[in-house]
Amino acid sequence: MAKILVTMPDDFLQKVDGLALNEQRSRSELIREALKTYMRKISATQIKQAPKNAELLEKLIG
């Protein structure tokens, strides 16, 4: 598994650590899950917007 370096404000990191502690998870596990959730949300939004985007594109090039 690759390691990365992420910079965030100290107060935000304290909130992340508090949440991880409350959920009995590691900081890394919590951040991975948050990113997976975000990626699923973005993907679902893009799928919903695809027909509208295609229609706008047709208007622009048609």
C-alpha cells in the first residue's frame, strides 16, 4: 500500500482524530472511507447529470 503526505490545519486534524477515536478506527482508515464515500457521491452525481450535459453539448455543437 502506498503512503502519501497530506497537509491540513491542526484544528481540522484534531477533529479527524477525535472522530477516528470515537469510531475506534485509525486515522488512515477514516480518511480512506471518507474519500471512497466522496468518490461514490461524485460518480453518482456525474451519472445523473450526464443526460443534461449531453443535451447542452448538443445545443452548443448542433
